[in-house]
Amino acid sequence: MEAMKEINPFNARRNESYAEAINNRGQIVGVGLLPSGAAFNGFIYHKGSSANIGTLPGGRYSEAVAINDHGEVVGLADEPYDDLCPNIMGLSVPCVKYAQRAFLYKDGAMTTLNSLRPRESGWDLSWAFDINDRGQITGYGMRNGKFRTYVMTPVNGNKDVVKAGSVSRSTSALKALSSLGEPVVVFANNAGQVWD
């Protein structure tokens, strides 16, 4: 049995962190409290050193949930947006709120999955829970006012192309997702397909 080691991703005096996943290369992802104590950020830990994956522009929080063997990370992060909020007199005034967004962290950059999906799909992708070595991402989001599970499949020259409908219903990821009783959507070729 190997020795156990504490991971303090940001060398904080008060280590509040937890690991979420590990890949076959020994890279670990999770979330930890920054030394300032002001926020939590996602991290990648490997061979004794950690990297802060940061946040979306203007964001305060990120959480790295899964990592594949290519070092691609998915998770969730908050993203600011402008809104109106009531002040103490009950009047609406401009304010900033934060929404949770699913992200892909690749080659040192964090990108919302909403920016990668077909614009006309009607999806708002809030959480990403897993990514496999083909780059397929599973998660949870909102469509037509209801929370739904999804499988997002990349379509580019660097990955195996999986066209809409070619993913078998018998794959373990789809079994797990469809067992929740919600439709599963595969994004591919700029089109979404809903399986009932």
C-alpha cells in the first residue's frame, strides 16, 4: 500500500480542499480555498505541484470535477451577468449576479460549454460531470425550462467524430444518464437529437 499524502493545492494556511477525480496519468482535479480565504477555485495536481485553473472572466468560483487522460478538465464555474435588484427602498437598481456554467479547461484556457454548443439548441449548460478520452462530456443543464442531462460530443479533426444518433444507447454513460428519466441529447454536426 502506498503512503497517503495531503494535497494543499494553493498552500493555504487553512487547507479546505477536496479532490474530485484522478486520471490514468495520476493527474488529480478538485477544488480548494484560496489563501486569501475569499473564494474556491479548481485545481490540477500532479507529482507534487498544483495549478489553479482560474475562473471565467469576472467570475469568483470554479470547481474541477473530472479529467481525462489528455489532461482536459470539465466542471462548473460562476459567470457574472447584469440584472436588476431591489434596493432598500424597493426600487430596481442595476446589479451583478452570477450563474453557474459548465466549462471545458484545455491547453490552459477555460471555455464555457455554452459557447461550444449549437446556438439554436436552446440549452443552458450549467454543470459538467465527466469527460472521456474521446472528449465526450456529460452533465446537466436547462432546456425549455426543465433540467435535463446531456452528452456533448466534439466534432473536429482532432477527435473521433461521433455523429448525432451514432452513440449506442447501450453505452454506460447513456445508461446512467437515461436512468434519471430525462432525455439524453447528443450535440454533433451543429444539431441536437433528443432520445426519449
